[in-house]
Amino acid sequence: MASGKEQFGGKFAYIMALAGSAIGLGNIWRFPFMVGEHGGAAFIIVYILCSLLISLPIFLSEAVIGKKTGKGAYESLRTLAPGTPWKYLGIVTIIACFVIVSFYCVVGGWSIDYLARSVVGKLGPGTREGAGALFGSVAGSIWETLTAHLIFLGLTALIIFLGVQKGIELFSKISIPLLFVMILVVTVYSLRLPGANAGVEYLLHPDFSKIDASSIAAALGQSFFSMSLGVGMVVTYTSYSRNSNIIEAGSWTAIFDTLFAILAGFAVMPAVFAGDLQPEAGPSLVFETLPYVFGQMAAELPVFSRIVTILFFMSILLAALSSSISLLETTVSHLMERKGMKRGKATLLITLGTWGLGVLCALSFGPLKDFHLFGQTIFGFCDLFASNYLMTLGALAFSIFAGWKMDKIEIESIIGKFFRFMLKWIVPLAIMAIFLSNIFL
Ligand code: PHE
């Protein structure tokens, strides 16, 4: 019973939902910075190669499982490899989604806070220090950060509660095209700022001498996170669209995701350089640096820069929401499948759980900031543990499962000889290489 019954309306919905999961904070605050740090255009080339040769096969390994069984990761693995420990991979993916969605919603909350502030014109005095202080006070203020977090989580839960077609599908079909339009407007504005050229140079200057083992590992890790691999999301979404062509869907996901990341780079970096600032990765880039730059421009183009600021935070919000719904849905559909629960009850239970962990993550910017786990705040630990370790482990396990455990003839009839070969040999070796280099480099 349960899942497999609800389905996406068609191929377009499936691809938009996948793109929604893929396009997220990773594209906006990590990708532009990594490009600049690791050799500009040279890194973009490596990134595209990693996405096509490693990430796309991993996507296919998850998709082929969902297509075959019509179930989520845990139930699929139990069906395909009964009585073996493979089902524990399903548990790893559920834990990964649960942890990621918990800290992700904290950042999503800030984007609501900043969106509201940009609408009412309360982004601070427009100085560098002012922008830093504002972020500190937003993230550090218990009631403000927790309220914003609750609203974001509530929106995510509402979409999930509405179901696969009326929630996820409808939201993705509207938000993804809108996201591209909005980021394009911000990009055009950014590129026209005086001094923007230095940002273009930072992104495009091809410096092949910066390409080494650690930058390739960085490109691969970024590509996994960005395409939402290794957490069973692709298994779950594909189980809602079993008749779709998965090679086509995976290729579109990679194309939309990379295109959006590059556009976000051109929206963000020219503005950073126009403001004479140093690029940084992480929350401070979007919540400190850019509000400052936009604030500066407000003196010259008050109306226009206000609109661009609103569009910018709106794109962060939509990008974050379409990713967080995919994470929550993966866990909710697991409960529905495993325990036969109704969607409403499963959504409520998971939402309460992620709220609890999310509160701890949120407070690690305030009262809990001195509480450390393995040298990290709770937020930092959740990010590192789930995004680096669990996702990489999940991706490795899915590729081994599809490459080695599933029937050769059957797999090749769906994904072809080339991708099966990649899954069997190249992908696991490449992942082990990044895993080790993440630990040792
Ligand atoms: N791909 C999302 C991003 O780039 C993050 C994500 C990871 C979403 C895993 C779903 C699953 O922000």
C-alpha cells in the first residue's frame, strides 16, 4: 500500500520537482565561491565533467531503483535484496534527509526574515559593519530566528501535506521557471554595476594550475550536494514517475542545476567585487555581503535596487523551499510506506522531529554557540556529518548496489552499457578517492 499510488502528473512535473530539489542554497552560496577559489573557468569545466561522468550515473543508480520498485529507498532495498543488510542503506538515507532538513530550515528561515526586511526597507544602515551586525542580531535573536524557522518549516510541511500533485508538483512547476527569471534579472543588474568586471574575471579566469586532487574532490562533493544525491530523494521522486525516461530526467536535472549555479555566480560575484569586498562562502555571503552591496546602490537607484534585493531574497527562499520539501517528502513517504501512516500524521511527526533538531541548530548561533561537538557547533556538526559523510557514503552504496547487485541485463536495458560500466568501476573508485581526500587533505 501507500506510496507508488500517488504519482506526478507527467514528465515535466517530475523534472521540475527534481530540479527544485537540486537547485538550492548549495548553488547560491557555495558554488560561486568554490569557482573563484579553485581556478575559475577551469573549475567549471571540472565540475561539469564530474557531474556528467560521476553524478549522473549515481543519479541513475537511485532512479533505476525507484523505477523498478515504485518505493522509497528503504522498502526498495528490502524488496530487491531481501534478508541482506542493504536495507540499512535505506536507514542511512532517512537519517541524512532528517538531519539536512533540520539545519536547512534554519537558513530558509533567515531568507524569510531578510525577504520581509527588504520589503519593509529594514536592512540596516547600508555599511559593512551594519550588515554584519544585522546578521548577528537576526541569527542570534532567539525569538526572531525561531519564528522565522517555524514559518519556513511550516511552509515546507504545508506543501508536503498537500501531497505529491497538489503540493510538490504544483509548487515546483511554478517556482522553478520563476526562479530562473528572478535570478536572470538580478544577474543583469549585478553585471551592470560599476566595478562588476572584477567579479566576472574572478569567475572566468581559467587557472589550470589550481586544479589538483583537492579541487577535484571539492568539485565532486559540490556536485553531489547540489544534485541531492545519496539521500534517497531520487529514489522517492522516481517512484512517483515510474514511466519517465530516467536518463533524460537526470540530464535535465544536471543541466538546470549547473545553469542555475553559474547564473547565481554571475548574480553574486560581480556585486561582491563592485562593493569592493572579499568573496566568502556560507551564510555571510548572502546575508551580510549582498545586503551591503545592494544597500550601497540604493543611493543611486533606490527603486530598482530595492526591487532587486526583494527578488534576490525571494529566489533564495524559493530555492531553499523546493529543496527542503524534497528532503521532508523523502522521510515522510518512508513513514507512510513503512508504517502505513496517513500523509497528515506522518508529516506532523516528522515536522515535529525536525523542528526539535532545527531549534538546536538555530540556537547554535545564539545561546548554544559555545556548545561544540567534535569542534563544531550543532549546526556545523549536522552540516558536516550529513552533507559530507552520510551523503558520500549513500552515493557510494547506491552505485555499488546498482553496479554490482542488480541484474546486469536488466540494468543495461534501462541505463545502457556505458553508465553501468561507470557505476560498477569508475564511480565507486572516484567516491572513495574524495572520501579519503576529505578526511586527509
Ligand atoms: N541540492 C540542494 C542544494 O543545493 C541540497 C539538497 C541536498 C537537497 C540533498 C535535497 C537533498 O542546496
